[in-house]
Amino acid sequence: MIRNALVHRAGRISEDDLTTAPSLRVRYEDGQLIRVTRLDFRAYSAAIVAYGSEVIYRLMGSLATPVDLSAWRGYAALNT
């Protein structure tokens, strides 16, 4: 939902987003501008790197390093 709001609605949360992902109500109200914190950025980056690594592993098999998707948060190598 965050991605859709950022890409399709200029970073504004809609009521549909809040209905689909109720956990967003903790931080946002309908029409509110999304603020991406450093912690958010680290989590999104880690998820993207873990997913990309899994795709590479599936394509290359034993030539690539196996990916532990349960530890995806550890894939962020950014300064804190």
C-alpha cells in the first residue's frame, strides 16, 4: 500500500489503503502525506535486497548463495 500511495497518489494515503492495510492507521489518516523515516528506508531496502538475492538464487541454483528469507531484515547494509 505504501508503494502504491507513493507511486500513484503523490505520497498520500487513501481510505482504500487504510481499509486494505489496517496497520497503517497507527501512523496515517486518510489524505495524509507519507513520511519515510530512516528506519522505514532501511526495512524497504533490506526487503528489496533479500528478494533480489532470492531471484538470483532461483535463477542460478547452486552457483549462487542460498537466501534465508526469514532473516530479510539483516540484508540492509546501511549506516545507522
